[in-house]
Amino acid sequence: MPIVKTIALLVVLVAIAIGGRLWMMGNDASQPQATQQTIGGPFTLVNGQGETVSDQQFRGKYMLVYFGYTFCPDVCPTALQVMAEALDQLPPETAAKITPIFISIDPERDTPEHVGQYVTHFYPTLIGLTGSPEQVKAAAAAYRIYYAKVEEKGADPSAYLMDHSAILYLMGPDGSFLSHFGHDTTADTMALRLKKLVQ
Ligand code: NI
């Protein structure tokens, strides 16, 4: 191949490579935003009084949203305790701007009344929600929460465990995703971050 043609081909290849790279970088830059926007969304569930509740009722307040189940032996109680400790560390005017919400992913056993009772053990303003299997499924999907029944052969069928994501989400007053806390977050760290994020 003549040298001129080779150089011309190289220039074209480099241009394609740079173009592709820029295109990918452009995509990368827009990715986190797109992901954050898709966490959360509309839900219709049932509260401890048996009333239908939608996400719209929490607009104007920050929401701390956690999905779990009342029969959870350790993960859920620990997460709710840490959240309560963090809220206790906030100035009362900041804590008052936050509605903590516990959503059951075990509608089979967690009746509205049972969930409503359960949450009172953790924090005075914690709201417990559940719903029909379809309502719970839709809410969990909106928040990208994974959950599944753990089937154990020979075990008492009513004493099953649930596998579930253990993430606490902070949502803004407009319902949009602001931040999340993993199960390893301490109450002190959570309180510090909440003080910065909740205005
Ligand atoms: Ni749990």
C-alpha cells in the first residue's frame, strides 16, 4: 500500500477512534444523572390505619425510604435503629422536614395493622406501609429494590425469610432521589450527611 494511502487510512481510523471515545464519554457523563432520576417514583400503598397512601402525600417533605419486613431477624431492625439514632442527632427543625417510611416487601404476612404496630417500636414519626402483592411489587420496582422469598425444604412454611436489598434512600421534597445509605453506614455518618442534604 502506498505510504500516502496508509497515512490517509490511519488518519481516518484515528478520527473514528476519537469520535467513538468522545461519544462514549458523552454517554458516561449523562449516565449517573439518568440512573438517579429513575430511583423512586409513584407508589400506591396502604398505611397502618388501612388507608390508601400515595407518594404524592409526602411532597414537600424529604423522605427516608427503607424496604424490609417485620419478621426480619436482624437486618431490618438494625437499619431502622441506625436511622432512628441518626434522626435523633439532628436539630429538631431538620428532623421535622423528614418523613421516614418503612415499606414491607412481605405483604403475605405483613398486614397494614401489623406494619403500623411494628414501626412504632423504632421512631415516633416512622410510617409503615404495605399493600397488595402488586402494589408492593410496583413500589419496590420504582426504587430498584430486590426481594424474594427464601424457600427452605422441610421448614415451617409460615416462618420463611425474605432476601431483600437493604438500602435507605433519601428523597427530596419533590420526590426525586437525593442520596442513599448502605447497611454499613453508622448513625453518626448518616446524621452528618443528612444535616448537609436536608435544607
Ligand atoms: Ni430485613
